[in-house]
Amino acid sequence: MILYDFGCEQGHVFEASLESMFDNDPACLRCGGATRRRPSRVNIGGAADAGPSREQMPQSWRATHGGDPDTVRHWHRLAEKREKLEERHPELAGDRRPVLAHEGIFQGAPLRAGDDIGAAVHDRLASGARPHSHVVASDDRNTPATRKESTL
Ligand SMILES: [Zn+2]
């Protein structure tokens, strides 16, 4: 159960608990009007700020209201995945697309589904990001020993 605060357009504020963040917002207890979730005193999944997901996910879910259970499960999985991701990578909070790569040259600027991969790699390299592997230039192959021999 997740505890939420709700408010209606008439300014009535009340508190209610939902089975999950995907449940419909209840009607106002006093006037029966539509309500919106207010910032909750209980954070979901320990994330510091779960606001954007609460604003976006339930609205997306409403589009599937009465739809098939697979769609709901799909959104549920996405939300769980994203929340875990945000705990480890708070910088991802603003972009909900799945992350394809976030290490190496994509550290700090993850590659996401829908990105132009070629352009993304070019941008990351151009901005100074380096791959982990070090390419040895041909000049570096001369060891001190061989240099010493060549000067003799
Ligand atoms: Zn009301």
C-alpha cells in the first residue's frame, strides 16, 4: 500500500492509500470531483524524487484503462526498472527512455533507445570521452632497450 495525498479542483485535500501507483486516483471524498495526486510523504522505492514518474506513469496507464493486462504489466515493469535505475543514476530522472549503454564513453551521457547510435558515439568521442581500451601508437613500440641499441 502506498499513501498519497489527493486534492480536487475545489481545493479539498485528503489522504488515501492505493494498492499500487497504477491505481486510478479516487474521487474527492467531499465533492466527488476528479482529484490529482499531491507530493506524497512516502517516497516510492527510496528514490529521492519520484514526482515525475507519478505524474507521467499514471496518465500513461489511464490510456490503457480497461485495456489488456499485458499492457499494464508492461508499464509496471518499465516503472520498476526505471525506479531502480534512478536510484543508481539520478541523472536519468529526466529521460524515461530505456538505457542501452551507460558505461565507457556513455558514462554520464547514456545511450538510449531511439538515439542515433553513430551520432551518439561521434558526439561522445568529440566531447573528449575515451573508450576504456588504450590504442598504442606505433611510435610507443620502441622500448628503451631498443632505443639504446639504435643509438649505439
Ligand atoms: Zn472536492
